Amino acid sequence: MPDAARAPTRLRIATLTVLALLAFAGNSLLCRAALANTDIDPASFTAIRILSGAMMLVLLLAVRPGPLPAAGSWRSAAALFAYAIAFSYAYTGLSAGTGALLLFGAVQATMLVAGLFTGTRWRAWQAAGLALALAGLVGLLWPGLSAPPAEPAALMLGAGLAWGIYTLRGRGLPDALAATTGNFMRAAPMAVVAAGIAWPWLKPDLDGALLALASGALTSGLGYALWYSALRGLSPQVAGSSQLSVPVITALAGVLLLGETIDLRLALGAAAVLGGIALTLDWRRARG
């Protein structure tokens, strides 16, 4: 294919990738802004986020030519719900940047360990990268004056584990958008039940609800659709490495938009985690 014909395709893939990564960072920023600056509670935020995300995905699927396919599974929906509810409760006590770092570190660690159990062979520098990333997480969480609170940090690590499982279950699906739509629709009643259980602690708040709507419809529903479109033109290595930018984007945006700070512990921990994960990627295969 001539370069002139390939250029628009490359530009489209790059644009979709950047927009999707900004959406991923936006999820952390919107959730943290809602739970820190409004009166909304985590259960309400999660319910509104999942319901609005399901509605957006149904609309995206409806405008696609052809019949609406039935896809998704209850197990994947359970993993999606577990991620979303733990994510929301974790952000009651974490900054946007710290939360994103813990989330994506746990996601990548889950997928790497799963690869080991399925027979993936590692080279020496990949094992060293995993050790470095784990050391960065331990250093970030080690008790001290600037360590994040233990319970929110544990919840965010749990959210990363659930999202990693959800991602692994979705690999290789023929229609990722249809599967995601089905999973969101199945997760919606789970979120409603969780909100019902938390009824005595629910705090309806208009500003928080609007942020949850934006998180569900835009940075979740539309963001996932953009990411799946971009994945068609990305190698697994490029897809994995590009996600390393999300905690950095989130931390910088948290400083600019939410007035958060980046201390030395977070900076060193982020460098170790992101650098270690980058080493685990199979760059030789990517060059090939």
C-alpha cells in the first residue's frame, strides 16, 4: 500500500488511541472529582456510571449496520462490576494519580502472572521488569508519612485485579463492542442492587450525578468503543505500552485540574512501576 494511502489509516489509529487513553485517565479524574468535591456516595456513582455506560454502548451498537448481536457473559459482567465498585470506593481516599498508578499496575501484573500460568516464556529482562514494578508498588504502599491509606489502596489493587480478569476474559472475542455492551447491561442490575444495599448511606447529589453520567457515557462507554476500534491497528506490545501513559496523564491532570500534588514517593514509585512494566513487554517481537 502506498505511503499516501497508509497515512490516513495511521493518523486515524493514532487519534483513536490518544482519545481512548485520555478517556481512561478521565475515568479516574471524574470519579475522584465527584467523591472529593461533591456529596455523592460511591454506590450511587457506580450505579449511574454503569447504567449510563450501558445506554451509550447500546446506542453505539444500534447505529451500527446489521442486527444487534447477543454477546457478553455473567462472569465477565461480575468482574466488570467488581472493578467499578472497588474503583469508586477506593477513590474516597486516593488522589487521582495514585489511584491510576495502583490500578494499572495491578491490571498489568494480573495479565503478566496469567501469562506465566498459561506457558508464556519470559526472558531475563522481563523477569527483572516485573521485580522492579513490584518493588515500586511495595515502595509506594510501604507505611510512612506519604503512603496512601491502606484500605483505599487495597480496594484499588482489587479493582485492578478485577479489570485484569475482565480483560483476559475478553481477549480474542470476535465482536468486542457487542460483548462489552452485553457485559454492561448485565452489570447494571448488580450496581442497582449494590445501591439498594447501601440505601441508608446514599447521598443523591446533582453535581456528582452529572460527573458519574460523564464517566459512564463518555469516558467509559464511548472511551471503550474508541479503544476497541484502535486495537485493530495496534500490536499487543504497542497497546500495552501505550496504556503506561495513563497514570502519568492522570497525575498531571490531577495537579492541573484538581489541585493535587506529586510527592517524591509517588514520582519514584511511578517510575519504577511504569519502567518495570515497560521492560516486561516483548520489544523484540514488536520490532519484528
